[in-house]
Amino acid sequence: MLLINKMPHIIITIFSFFFFNTNLNALEINMLCTTNSDIQSIKNFNDLIVNINSESKEITIGGLTFAADKILVTESNIKWSANNVENLYEESNGETTGTLGRFSGSLSLTFKKNNSIRFSKIDLLCKDFKMKDRKF
């Protein structure tokens, strides 16, 4: 008898869950990504804050913010690509791709200037960004 009285509430809850919550697969990640200090490189940074929003397709890497053309979120990886990113290079736009391993925290980024065959690749190790972990 008690279950019958609560049945309309259960149906409304299920209805609203499936029809009003369209962001079930949306994902927003804030990460702190660091370079491998053992590898000599010409990079002039040691860490970057990276934000990925799968719903808006907005990606922020350090001070660079752009909208990805494609973003794919799977159980093990997050991949994106963006063409014609404005101000990627001083005198030119460019394209970028990225792959984040959701279990390893490994982030691989590639950057390519428009009308060029050469590209730059950066590999980083990422973890959840927490302001309290800041060193100074």
C-alpha cells in the first residue's frame, strides 16, 4: 500500500532524470600537468593548468583557450582536435590535438602551424588540480 502511494513520485523522479538531465555524459576536468624533469628540453615551463569541458568543447591549456572541433570521451581516454586555432602562433593560426589517459594521467599534446609540415609535441603527467597543493 505504501509503495502504491509513492508510485507517482517515483515515476516523476525517473521521468525528470531521463528527460531533463541531458548532461549525463558531460565532463569538466581541472588538472595540473607537469613535465618530466628528467628529460632535457627547450620548454620554458614546468607545469600547466589544463581545463577540459566536454559539454562546451572548451579546452584551456595554460593561457590558451579554444573550442575543439571534435572531442571524444571514452572510459579510458579523452581525445580532441581543433583546427584553425586563432593566435596559436605569433604570426599564424594553427591546429592542435590532445590525448589524455584517464587512468595514467598522461597527456600528449601536438601543435602545428597552419601551412607547415612540422609539428611540436609535448608529453605531460597530470593530476587533479587542487589549489592547496601549491608550493608557494
